[in-house]
Amino acid sequence: MNHQISSYSNARFFALRLYPGQELLSTLKTFIVEQNLQAAFIAGCVGSLTDVALRFAGESDTTLFSGKFEVVSLIGTLEQQGEHLHLSVSDRMGKVTGGHVMPGCTVRTTLELVLGELEQLRFSRQPCSYSGYEELVINNR
């Protein structure tokens, strides 16, 4: 199987805080466009959510949860035309669930994010014959 190797790139970082009631995915998309980020990634995240919207592996439907959830991890890549983000959250009993981030994740108390951007690269999404999905393509700027 082939894999894609990119050249070296410097990175710059952004810190932002989301407030109660803000929706995660739309807020990140707006930030990516406003900052003209072309090869962004989640470097770190901590906070809590009241609503969680995930798509589980191999499924097409979104599963919704409401309550009090701590963000255990948020990882992935973003660019102006798309993103691929995975989220893990724990409930009041510490049970962890995770999956692909879908629209509808709402901040409970705070969401503190550090985003990075690879300055010499550009991300895009194109159909992949291996997976059947639109997948990450990495190009030099």
C-alpha cells in the first residue's frame, strides 16, 4: 500500500477558548477560514461538553448524547474545505466513548484549544480508492 510523505515544515500555534453554548465544529471552521489556515491540526484540548455528536466506526448515522461530559481527547486535521476530527469524552461515571466529530457538540463550561498550522504545507480532501471516503492529501505550498 502507498503512503504519502511530506517535506519538513515549521509550525505556528494559536490558542483559543470556546464559551458555554458554542458549537465546536462550526466555531473551528469559522476560525480556520478567518485565519486562512491551510494545514491545521489539534495540538491540545481540554474542557467540557453538554451535547456530544459522534459517528462511530463503520456507521453512517450520528449518535447524540446530552449531559455533562469531560473532553478526554480531541485530535485531527483541518483545512478550509474540510476536517477529520476524533473526540473522546467521559461521562459522570468516567465511562469513555469516542468517535468521529459531527455537528452538534456544544460547550458546557469551557473548551480550551491549541491549534497548530504547518506553514509550508497545504491540506485538501480528495476521494480515496482505498477507503471510499474523501481523505487527506498533503501538498507543499
